[in-house]
Amino acid sequence: MWMPGKHDAMAYVPTTLAVRAESLVAGGRQFNHMVVGGGRDGSLWRANLDAQELNGYLEFRQGSGQAVDSSAGRVYARLARLSITPAQATEVEALLDAQPASLPALDIVVDDFELRGKHFGRLEVDATNRMATGNSDATGVREWRLHKFNLSVPEATLTANGQWARSSAPDAMAGSTPSAMADRRRTVLNFKLDVADGGALLTRLGMKDVVRQASGKLEGQVAWLGSPLKLDYPTLGGAFTVNIASGQFLKADPGIAKLLGVLSLQSLPRRLTLDFRDVFSEGFAFDFLRGDVSVEHGMARTNNLQMKGVNAAVLMEGQADIARETQDLKVVVVPEINAGTASLIASVINPAVGLGSFLAQVFLRRPLIESNTRELHVTGSWTDPQVAQVTHTPPPLKETKP
């Protein structure tokens, strides 16, 4: 009995397409007020689309199942706008969480990208689906390589690249067996965020009036088990540096500011009576905020985070649980006494030495700084931090023989 093959079946597929619909469901996604005009040339589809959710030019080349980099096909798009609602984003996340065997290569540029109601400006994605290193046949393990993932708005620019592949690290997920890890892919993302106006960027992300101005960059690598679109805090790991200048923390609802509210030290005036409480209660203005942060199993740690303002410098070390939104931090506030203090605090704390050794060296040289310095222990949740002042008892004097 004769059965039509793939190429025979394609002969029955139309070569031109024109659609106008109030509502159209394609690929499990609904498009409203859709107008489509396009055609097919062999396995290549081309179309111009205009709908409430997107506008622009789209190409889709069907995969042959033979080429290493194109077994799932290729999507090429140049769009003026693309809007993804919360429900649609959840559907995409669920699709990726299901660990699809393959994904199409992507070459996408969107001038106005909207996700979950927030505008993220220009989006550029370049990704391929190919054999993982060490696999040469079509049945081997495949990986999705993200050559480019860029977002650009007037306030900041994110540039990133990475991959989504089977995890080979035995400790990639705490408490999981190797067989459980084999069923999940690991996302690795190298990123650099150049910030022109941190306050405006946070406003765009839904956190208005948290920070004024602030410019600089965050750069590093993060990784987690699961899809690229959904962070998995229990398996989140990596490291990054923070280097931000010329900003000011503003009075903000701690429920909105969260960890930034802890960093701003606005909780201090409510809980402690300090000589420099007005420095923080009115919004701490800083010349720089910088340091190194490492993350392991969702726990972020630092031992050299520094903020320098006109009236005080703040040094921090400790950890924060990103999933539970709690912290255990040692915070040292050094009042600005003279120009010597500024130059001292402006020096980079050696992460290998730690904050305690650094301060011991400072106090030996400048006892006046020690007498005015306050050391605090910050615990509890990000929205309700518990702050306790740490007092140090001077060591007893050694007895001297007559």
C-alpha cells in the first residue's frame, strides 16, 4: 500500500496565505485582530503579520531532521512590537519545563518588546539547537546555545549569552539524585548590565521611587536547573560584581524595596538611636556601591560590599537567602571624620582578608574612627529586618609583675 512521504505531503500544502480574523489561535497562542499575508517556497514560510500582540515580518524554515543545527527548523523575525501577556509567558515556561527534545534556531529582533505588562525596549535573540560536545549523531544529547540575548532601554543595556543543556555537575541541585538531575537541563548565563539611570530602570520594573539616579554595571555568570525563562532559586549559583556610582536611596515601602531597603539602612532610625540616623532616614546618598557577590543553592554571600557617602561609609559582609527573602548580615557604619577616612574606605577590601581583619588594621592606625564606628547585626526578613547593635568589650589589661 502506498503511503505519502513528507515531500509528497508538502505538495498538497498551499503556497499562498491570506488571513483576516478577529481572533486566531496558532501554536496554542491566541492573536487578536490578526491580518496575515504570506507564502511558501518549499519548506520556507514567509509572512507579514499585524495583530494586537505583534507586528512585523516572520520566516519559518521547517527542519529536515538531518542537519546538526536545524533539525527543529529556524525562526527569523523582524518585529516592530511583540507583547507577551502573563498567561502566555506561563504557557511558554511550562513548555520549556517539559524539557522539549529540540527547539528551533532563533534569529529575532523586536523594537518594542513587552513582557507581563512591562516594556523592555529592543530585544535581540540569536540561538541555535545543536549537538552537545562529544555527541556526533542525531540521536545524541542536544543543547540550545544562546549566542546573543540583548535588551536595550534608555536606562540600561543587558548583553548576555549562554546555553541550556543537560547538567553534568553532580552538585547542581541540592538533595537530588543523579537520575533526577539528568531529567532537567541546566541554564548557564553570562551577563553584563550597563546602567545609565538605576532609578529610572527600577521604575520601569515596577519599583518606583526606590533609588534616584545611580549608574554603573553588574557583570558575572549565573546558572540554575530548569528553563532559561524561569529562575530556580534552590539550584541558583554563580558570581557577579557590582560597581554603581552617584545614587541615592529614597524613602520607600519596604515591601517594594525588599533587599534594597535593607541596603539603604532605612530601618536603623526606627530601631536604634544613632548619632548619624538622619543620614539614612532621609535617604542615603552614595558616591559608590561596589563589591563581589557569590551565589550557591540560592544563597547570596559577600564579604566586601562597600558604600561610600558624604557623611558615612557602610561596609557589609554576610549572606541573604533569595528564595526565603531573609538575611544574616554584619554591617559596619563608619562616620566621615576627615578626608583620610574617605581615602581609607575608598580602598578595596581584600575578599581573602574579610571585613574583620580590614577593620582591625584601620582601628590600629586611627583610634578616633573606632570610637565613632557602629557595628550592626541585621537578620530577619527583607520586609521586616531585625537590627541589633553589636558592642565589643575591650580585652582585660594584662597584669604586670612588680
